[in-house]
Amino acid sequence: MEHAEAFLLDQIPQQYRALIPATLKSAYDAAALATKDEPIFNVPSAIDNRGRVIQWSVDLAFERLVKAGKWPYDIRWQQYEKPTGRYLEIRPSHCVLTISQVANPRKQPRDVRFRENMRLSAQGWLAGMAPESDSSGGLPHVLLMHGHQTLNFAHLAIPKGDHASGFHFRTRNLMTMPHVVSEPEVAIEDTDVEAVLVLKEEIDKWRKDHG
């Protein structure tokens, strides 16, 4: 198992990943129900932007998942670099997760400023999963990517610093996973466990040093 895969499994274990498909499906269904019979959402310009309604519904679904205690994480609403709106951050213990609709799950989401900043500031931790405190400026960034107009895939991924280079690690399609998972599908090797523990210790040290 790669260290990046082990770190992601530590931060978002299988039993919490198993809640992702149903949460996304309920959000997509809610968006479809909200727009089905409302004329304002069925003019051509609104249909072309149906993805925005889906994203609002997905944000609400995951906010509720956290507030209900089913995902034991924190949440924050953060401003975009230009104050034109806010996006949802989900906070496991040692990373930051954001949610994105993407057309192609093999590519990183659109390269907007806040994602660029999060990728680059976290690369000190993620370069080979070896801590480099001098170059680290933030927590590792995890993406939850899901299908655009159609919910045919969902993946968790740790992006590389170079937008075009893809991911340190990306899960298989979560929409095909069981809804109940009692044990990890792949055991984490001792060397990976040790590497993840060292990384988390370095992140804790960075937090202490940077308030």
C-alpha cells in the first residue's frame, strides 16, 4: 500500500466512505425533486446550470451528515479568494476535504485559486508522504469528486501539486462499494502505519508552531 493511500485510509476509514454513495444519491434526488416542477429551474439557462443546484444539495447533505454525528469531523464554510461566495470544508483530524463536481474523474477539478493554494501549501507533507516542514503551509488536501450531471462515480483523492499531474492516490469508484463496511478491505502494513503516524506527528508539530 502506498503511503498516500494509507494516510487517506487513516483519515477517512472504510466505514465512513461507505456513507458517501447514499449521501450523494439522496442529494442528487433532492436536487431533481426541487427542480422538477419549478418553472424557473426549467428554462434552458437554468437547465444548463443544473449542476449548481446539485452542488448546493450535496453541500447540505454532507453538512447534515457531519452535524448528525455520522461523520465525526468538523466543518467550516470558507470564502473564495475573491469574496463571491463560500465553499464547504470538511475537517478530519489531519487534512482538509473539499467536494467538487467533475466531468472526468481522472483529472483534477478546475484549477481555481483556492484549490491551487491548498495543493501547493500542502505539498511539503505529500512529496513522497515525507514531512518537509520548511515548505509546508497548510494541511493535506483531500478531494471528494463526484459525477457532474449524472451520479455515475465518486472518488476520494489526494491531488499532486502540479494540476496536470493528477493524484498522489485516488480511490476506486465509491459508488460501487458496499453500504456497510465492517473491516478495511486491505490491511495497512506496519511500515505504512509508521509513516502515517510520523506524518501526523509532524502535522501536529506544524500546528503548534503556527498557532
